[in-house]
Amino acid sequence: MIKEIDYDIIIVGGGPAGTTSAYYSALNGAKVILFERHLCIGNPVRCAEGVSRRGLEEFFNPDELQGINRVNKLQIFAPSGAFVTIKTDEVGYIINRKVFDFNLAKRASEKGVKIITRANVIDLINRNGKIEGVKVVHLGKEYDIYGKIIIGADGIESRVGKLSGLRKSFKLDEIDSCVQATIYSKEIDNDICRVYFGHDIAPGGYAWIFPRGDNTANAGLGISGVASKKQAPVDYLRKFLERSFSEYSVLAIIGGGVPCAKVLKELVIDNVILVGDAAHQTNPLTGGGIINAMRAGKIAGEIAATAIKENDCSEKFLRKYETEWKKLYGNRHSALYRLKKSVYSISDDVLNRIAYSMNRLSEEERTLANTFKIALKEKPKLVLDALKIFSGV
């Protein structure tokens, strides 16, 4: 039941962006409520669950997290079936999003955040041109909840973004259609992430097999919005699984859209902030969004709490969040978007030649940076983007 109706900050959405925003808002003294429309935090899972150790270390000690599988190898497959084992010192993890998201929510609750699930925000309360709260339906009853700041962390189809006017409609080439199966197979290598390219496999995107441990894996693919109009992603997935495994069982299957676009031009207005997928802060090249969402949530939570303390929830003040995000991550995001536009238009013949060229290099030279350098050798500006990204500049 919802008993109190007045809060400093209302957060819509209980994914990593929302719970991280909630945690840092409350950590800095704000009174916070978070609404999640689904039955429980962390469900349904809508991502491949892959994160880097470096990203996790910004928030946690990865060695203390439960329900994660460590991977230390990456193989990239060309359309011909040839593959390159990439030399990398980066350690990756396949996390269990149900456990991970639950723990993020628990951490926020421990700081005093009120979390309500099965709570569907249906409208914003707008009085005299000022957004002052949300209308939410919980267990069949409608409530008016008031807050000085609304943080929209409600995903790709953000209702907060739409109702506030911050989110516009997607173009078809700015959203990937994704589908993923959690599978069991004795053929799964538990410490190797595999990525597959090819227009017959995943046109305008890529396929993946990310091991979860104990012979289970997330096997899925993302294709361009344009390609999804010609053939359903699940049909591509069925073919991919059949060519990748002789025997397997499907334990679960999910699907959805992933924004692979530029970050929204405007992330704030008076009393409203957008974070995570709602703000298009997903990595446009890979579709990965967990760490980016948490980074945005941390900045948004801190700025929102400061706005409450200073009694200034204006667009001008909240724009500090937008400025900080762009200063820390904006150039990288723009470079990744430019790379995406080129990489996913490469023909299968060229992809096969790239694999051949990479395998002629020594094992030490088979890096992601060199892969992009070969792929984009006729586009020197994009090569520079790739080198900056993979050197951490």
C-alpha cells in the first residue's frame, strides 16, 4: 500500500538506472520513492547480461558479487565460420540480472528509498505548466504522488520522456530488435564469449553466446529495425541456435528493442531528468547499457539531491547532470555511434577478409583496436575513434 504521497524525488523504473539514481539521491539526503511497473525488480531480463570488470569496479568489488560468471576470452566469428581469438587483458562477467538488480534495489532500500512494484505510472501531474508529480496505479487503485523532481528511468519507451516532451519518436535505424534464449548445452564453453557477424546471421547487428556457467548461456542476436521488418528476429535466432549447437534446451526466451541512437539532445527540463535507455545512453555499437545506466544514475541522483538541498529544481540547475554526463562520456558515445554506422554496413566478403587478415597477425597483435583498424582502413577518422575508445582515451 502507498501511505505517503509527498517526496523530494520520484523515480520511475526499477532497472540499474533507476535504482542507482535512487541510491545516490537518498545517500545525499533526499526523500525518495521508486515505482516499478513489473511484479518484481529484475524481471523480465532484457539484456545479454555482459559487463566488464572495469565497469563494475566503479560501483562494487566484483569479487564480492553473487551470481556472476567470469570470462576471460573473446572470439569473433566471420560469416564464413572463421574466427579470431582476441587478445585482451580485460576481464568480463556475465551477471545474473535478477540477482544483480535485486541487490541494487536492496542497497537503495537500505538508504531509505521506498520501492513499490506493480506500480504503473500513467501520467504526470502538471499544474499551471509545472510538473509536480505522477499518477500511478498500484493494485487496482490510482494515486497522486507529489515530488519536486521526477527521474525517468523507464526504458526505451519512456512514458516520462514522452509525457514531458523530452522523448521523440525513434527512427527505424535507431533501434535494434533483439531476441535472446537462455539455453542449456554441454557444448557451451563456460569461459569464452563468442560474437558472430554476417548478414545471414544478424543483418545490421550481431549474434552472441555469453556463458552463464554450468553449461548455460545467453544466446541471442540483435538486428537493425529495418531488417526486422523483413524477417522476425526469432527466425534468425532459431537458425543461429541450430547452426551453433547439435543439442540444446531453451530454458527461457525474451525479446525487445534496444536504442542504438545518439543520446537525446535534451536530458532535462524543469523538475524532470531522464537516465539510461530513456535518455538513449546505451552503447550504440554493442547495445550494452548496464554500466552506462549506472553511471548516469549516479550523476543524476547526486545532482537531484543537491537541487533539493538548494531548493532549485529548474532546468538550468538540473542541466548540471546533462553537462557532467556529456563531459565524462559524451565524446565516447558519439565516437561509438559513428563506428556503428560504418561497422554494421560492412559486407560479408569484407568481414571474411578481416578475419583472414587478423589471423595472419601474431597472437599479441590480435586486439580489438587492430580489428577496427583493419575494418576501417579506408576511413582514417573512424580508425582514430576506434583507437581512442580501446586505449581508454
